[in-house]
Amino acid sequence: MKVSSLYNNKYLKQYLFYLIPFFIPIYSNFVTWTIIIYFLIHLINFNYSLFQRLSVSIKFFHPFFIFFFIEILFIRSLSNVDNALFDIQVKLSFLVMPLVFIIAIPLIIDIEASIHKLKKWFIWGCSISSSIFLLNAIIQYIYHKKIPHYTDFVIWFHPSYYALYLNTAIVFLFTEYYKKNNTIFWLLFTILVTSSLLTSSKSGWISLILVSIVMFYKLFNIPFFIKSLLLIFIISTFVIIMNKLDNERIYYFKKSIENLLNQNQQESESSGYRIIIWQSCIDILKNEWILGTGTGSATETLNRYYKEKHLYHLFEKKLNAHNQFFQTFISLGIIGFLSLIYLLLYPIIFLKKRFYEYNLIIFIIILNFLTESMLETQAGSIYTGYILSLIYFHTQFLAFKELS
């Protein structure tokens, strides 16, 4: 095949387009290189008519571009330029991911069919990575006679981030495979739920329960009373497991709930730390809420505060806000904070009733933002940028199609 014909190959571009969601739950670097190749092929085959079509489409993703350019505008100090540039590099997903979809518009004949394919590729990416992690856990159990620690189960992701990937995949699994291919559905459901539980992510467990509740009520064609009993059984089983199993993470999960109820701030567990960190964030924001401290400076500002207040157990760990809303608020002030809220809530205006699954996904993203600074790492930023872009792409273009 000639090089020129390779660059013009529509099917190659489409495969790269679908490989992006497949690689997100497998390895972040694969996503980066796939996007680079995807853009290079389009640039080599660039034409002005395509540029005109793209310029019209940009308006559908304007909350992404607002959020990203606020990051650039709020670089405040040359002394902090390295942190600022790193932060902008991580947030590039909010510029790149919408462009991935915008560039794909000429390649797509049927938007609905393309969305189904993207969801399925993401499901299979999660299922393959989960199978690898489960196989590793089985091998570890055979050799060491114990289930791996949750930080060892997820080999190359943060457990909370990976749990969010899996719960998103479970939502897509219900909409793409339930009643369409029951064998695949139950096989992948078992793999994804087992992996989600083994991540031992507290926000992941809560999200899994919420996903189960919504999906059972929406999709299972059984009487309301039976649905209710089934959900009570699921939640009761989860609570029993939490109380009976000798598991370090389950113990700390229960302990953190007790700490929150008793306002115990001294417990040396992640949830106890978070209470102190969030109070520190509130103290900082009393003076910095208007313009913030500058792009990429939130963690540094927090660490100065820890040192000043003699919170050395936090200072030594160099902990960030463990809450994306606080993290963004401290760095970018009220304008950046509102731009993040706008980015998350804007698509809900366009969501139709049949897109309840997108409401659910946005909700569990917000839930995870409450306990993790997810946009401070590539894994969190790539996932969030891509999933929100997919939601915007589907809902916005369907609205545009209905208006046209």
C-alpha cells in the first residue's frame, strides 16, 4: 500500500478513533500515541473545507475550551512556571479530546452507531485490563495464599480512578449488552463488578451501589416490588460482607464513616486526613477565593499551609486537596471553579430522558471529584476529558440534528 493511500484511508482513521477509548483503561501512554498518530494522519490529509466544518463544530464544546484557556490565563508567577506548565500539560485532554470528536465528524455517517461502538470499545478495554489484574491476583493468591492488597491489585492505575473506569463501563454494559447478548453481558458484568470490589475504593463502592440501583430500576422488566426486594438484598449483602470479612480496607471504610459521624480528625487514615485537608482548603480560600493562587499552585500552597500550621504528617506526604473542586478553586479562584462546574453541568441541559445513563455517569464523576483531585494526573484527566467529550458529542449533535 502506498504511503499516501495509507494516510487517506478512512478505515485507518476510524480504527484509531475507536482505539482511543479501548486504551484508556489499559495504559495512558497508548492513548497518547494513538491520538498523536490520529492527528498526524488528519494533518497530512488536511483540506480547507474540513477546517470550515470544524470551526462550526467548536461551539458544541465551548465549556472545554473555556476551562482550558482559564488554566493558561491564570499563570501568575514565573517562579511557579514549572508547576503551571505541568498542570497545563495534564489538562491538555480538555483541548485534545473535543478535537478528537470534531475531527471525526466527516468520518461518521451514523452518529448513534458510532456512539455504540465507542462504548463497546471502552467496555472491552476495561474487561481486558480487569482480566489481567484478576489473573495476577489469582497467581498472587496461589503463591502467597492471600488476596493482594488493593494497591497491588490495580497494577498501573490509582485504585479510585480505575474503579471509576469500571463503574462507567458497567453503565455502558447495561445499555449496550443487556437483553442483546446475555452471555457476554453476564460474563463481563461478573468480571467488572469483581474488579470494582477488589479495588477497595470507597467512592468506587458507593458508585457501584448507585449504578446498580439506577440500572435495576431502569432496565429490569420486573414488578416494582420485586425490584425493591432485589435492591434491598444487594445492599444488605454488601453490608454483611463489610461486617464479616477480615479486610483492611473494609475496616478503614467503616472507621472513616465513624470518624465523619464523630468528627474525629486525628485518625491516621485517608478519610481522617481529608477532613483536615478540606478545612485547610477552606482557610486558604478565605483570602484567595477571588483570583486563586495561580495555575498549578494549589498543592504547593497547601503544603506551605501544612508547614505553617505544624501539620507535619500532611506536609511530609505532600498531599493535594483530595477534592477537585477545592483544588481548582485554590488555583483558579471563583472563575476557575465556576468554569469547572459549568463544564460538568452544561450537558445536562441537553440530556433527554433516554440519556439517563449520562446523568448517572456525570453524577459519579462529581462524586469522585469530591474525594480525589482527579484532574491533577493524566489518568484522571484523560478519562474525564474523553467521557465528557463523548457525552457532549452525542447529546449536542443529536440536538443539532433535531434543529436542522
